[in-house]
Amino acid sequence: MEITKYENYPFWIIMVFNFVSTAIYVIGAYIMYRVGIIWLVIYLLYIIFLETRILSISCVRCYYYGKSCAFGRGKISCLFFKKGESQKFSQRQITWKAIIPDFLVSIIPAVIGIVLLIRDFNWLILLLIVILFLLSSAGNGFIRGSLACKHCKQQDLGCPAAQLFYKNRDNNKND
């Protein structure tokens, strides 16, 4: 069965991704707020830094620059940054070490939440940590694996993230 590669992703996929991302950010922000307003501000500035880095380094070189990618960033990127060299996108090497900053958006609030639970148990914080874990792992995994990456034209042109996350996929096709 031929998998459809989207020229522009359906709006509902963009909404699902952005709902999950926003939920992760809001839960993380609430947990950081519980520690103090300064930590909330630092956390929010960190998110802005990460999003800006993605828009200015990756999105400007992606096939979906100026288009509706699964994450909605292609259209946003073209509003703020000039188009980059497309061939540089597929030439980038992404390692697990390089994506640690992205994982920290969930890990830091989860760790802070655990510390808060140890200091003074709170059912809401426990529930938020569980939801944060589920959204960051299964939620993101589902979106990227089932809704985004398998329909992506950039993946066919060369995607460093696909090379990192799906490097065994091509090897398993021959089995």
C-alpha cells in the first residue's frame, strides 16, 4: 500500500501536534511556577529559545518551508526567517546528544515535580507528571510515527531526525 506524502499537511494533524506540544509546555510551566516565578520565566525563555532555534536552523532548510508541515512550523518560519539552503538540511547529523535540550522541556519539570511530591505530596502534581510523561513519550511517538514522519516528503529527500530515529527501519525491510 502506497503511503500518501503530503505537500501540505491536513490542518487536523497540525492541531493534534500543537495541542500535545502546548499541553507539555503548559504542564511544565505550571510545575515550574510551583517552584517560583523566576523558574517559570526561565522555563518559558528556554522554550522560546528552542522553538526559535528549530525555526531558524531546521525549518528554513526544510522542504516544508512556507508550507504546512505536520508541526505548523513551515509557515511560521517563513514569516521570520529567510529560506536557507535545502541541501544543508539533509547533510546535518543529529545525535542523541544534540536532542537532549528538546527532552529537557519535559524532563526538568518532571524532576522538579518529583521533588515537589517528596517535599509535600500533591495529587495534582502527580497527575500532571503522569500526563507529562504520557504526552512526551507515547503522544509524541504516535504523532511523529503515525501522523507526521511517514507522510513527510522531506524524509524522502533526507532527514537527519529520521536517520536517527528510524535507522533500523531500512535494515528491517530486508528481513
